Amino acid sequence: MLSARRWPRKQNPSGRIAEPVVLRSPNLPAGYRPRAMRRATGQAPGRINLIGEHTDYNDGLVLPVALGLGVTVGVRGRDDRTAHLVTDADVEPRETWFVLGEERRDGTWADRARGVTAALQARAAILGGFDAEISSTLPLGAGLGSSAALAVALVRALRELFGLVLDDAEIAQVAHTAETEFVGARAGLMDQLASIHGRRSEALLIDLRDLSRIRVALPLALELAVIDSGTRHEHATGGYNRRREECEEAARHLGVDSLRDLEHRPLEEVLERLPPPLDRRVRHVITENVRVRDAVAALRVRDMSKLGALLDSSHRSLRDDYDVSTPELDRLVHLARDDRAVQGARLVGGGFGGSILALTERGEAESAAERILRRYDRGRLVAIVP
Ligand code: GAF
């Protein structure tokens, strides 16, 4: 593995420091040819987000936990400029290819891979052709960070195969650029950071304003069932980008750079200056940041009922104010709240389909999920956390 090191910086003609460039590691022995390292593997997990939804692109707070499920990418160097991809995931097509330097979107999952190679080359990375075998234990499009996991796993594999110097922050940026600039989903940075830094037994409090991270232990008494509703979202074409635009519009209207700048202002005063639905969108974002802080406090004192109430209230806010829930997610959350063992439940991730979290005492999540799923016909239990 190559170690992370300081960037070689490129000077632009004006003499100002330009974007960092990606080079092959200067540490490699003389005569070393990266493509002689013919095989490499990259892995990256998916995530749940305990609380703090649609806050990341508003410079806010999130609290993800890594899943034991994720994406593995095995790569092998080729002697041409082709990237050939095969996957065992439940997607179409199962096999595809493209020429490096000629990446063009085709609207399939493979755009994430094209986005990664395009973003790496835009940072001056020298790539050769490769065959990639992509396997995933993570359901795709289920609100569990699968796009970021695929991109991070591929960047890690290509870093090793081609001897690229990329630290974790840069891996996150490349994976994020692939999603936002190539795929066109204007997502925040939570999923990439959670995939790179997350651990299964801990929540990771990330402040997207300064990218600071604090690990928060999950109490031993806690367990979460992650249940896939079986309905799917598509960020790039769905309402996700529209929500982000609404937040930007609200910030412009209020004369602030980001909605995070509003956290110390009286909420009612802020809201009465906004037309609907911007007032409801902003109310979600501001109150969700407060809920993240409260959830961290609840985790620290192991107050499960407080945590459960916060999850419930987050779901209501996502449903009524942010308008990203669906009838299926609402039904699953309702069934979960009806279960004797569940202390709180909410949709997880971007919404518009995907999964829910149900909070229980340790040892109770699996049986609670079985009871919930008996009453909901098309979903499945994806994971028990931690
Ligand atoms: C998706 C996005 F990719 C994240 O950036 C985040 O906005 C999330 O939806 C909602 O919290 O997973």
C-alpha cells in the first residue's frame, strides 16, 4: 500500500497554487512500472445514517455508522485503454466497457465507474486499461450509500494498481466528483466520508462545515434493524437535486451562504421570511441539525428512549417538511412504531424509496424486523447494526 503524503503542488501561470495533482508515488523503486502491478483490490462499506438527513449539503451535521455490507472491486491491468467492468450485483448491464479518456454517461450504474476514471484523469492521474470485477453485498439504491461505496472501492483499487498518491480526503473528493459532476446527482459528502472513515461499532459525527469528525460509541444496549422497502430512488433524476436547489434558493433569499449560518437565529423569524415550501425545507434542515446534537448527547448517556423519540421526529420532519418520504417508507415506519420492541424509526438516506431504521434493545432487532416484514409484503431485512 502506498502511504498518504503531502501533495506536490502545481503553480498556475498567475503564480497562485492550483489544484493538487495526482502523481505516481515518488517512493517507488527506479524502473518500477505501475502497470506491472497487475492486480489489486479495493473495498468500501455502505452506511446507515443514524440521524442528520439532507444536512450535509447545507454545511450541517450527520451521524453515520458503517455497515458490514459493502462493495469489493478487483482490478487487473490491461495493455490497452479499455476499462472492462463485470458485476455480480443485481443491475443491468452486468458487463460493460468504455475507453479511458472517452467517458460518456449512459444512465446506468457504470456511470459511477466512468465518473471515477474521468475524475482521476482530470486530476492528472495516469491510468492504463483495466478489467474490474465488482461484487456487492450491499443492495443498490436502497439509501445505504452504495454509489459512494462503489466509487470509493474503485478509487482504492485503481490507486493500488496504478501507484497513485491519494490520501483519504482526496479519495473522498474523487468519489464525490464522480457522483456530482459526472453522474449529475448533486449529493453531499456524507456517504463518501462515512464509507472511508466509518466503523461498524461507532457513529461518526461529521460537521460538514469544517469536515471535523468525532467518533461516538454506540451503547451496548442498542440495536438497529435496517429494512429495505423494496422501492427505489434515483437521485440524479428524482427530487434530490430539487431539494438541494430549494435550500440554495432559501439561502439566497435570506442572504446567507448556507443554511448552517441560520442556526443561531430565532427559527420563527427565519421561517416567516420564506415562502412555502422553502420555509418547510429550512425548518427541516435547522431542526435536523439540532436533533443530531441531541442524538449524540442521548448516545453518550445511553438514553434510548430519547434517541428513539429523535428518530421518530426526524422521520416526521423528512415526511412533512422535507417531503422526501413515500407511502411505502411511511408504512414501514408506521409498522415499526407499532412493534412492541421498537423505540424509534425513520427513513434512512436521501428518501424517495430505500430503507428504514428501527431502533430496539440489543438482541431484539431481528425478531422485530420479522414481525414488521410479516405485515409489509415486499421488503427485506438488510442488516442488523452494529
Ligand atoms: C444521499 C446523499 F448522497 C447524501 O449526500 C445525503 O445528502 C443523503 O442522501 C441525505 O442525507 O445519500
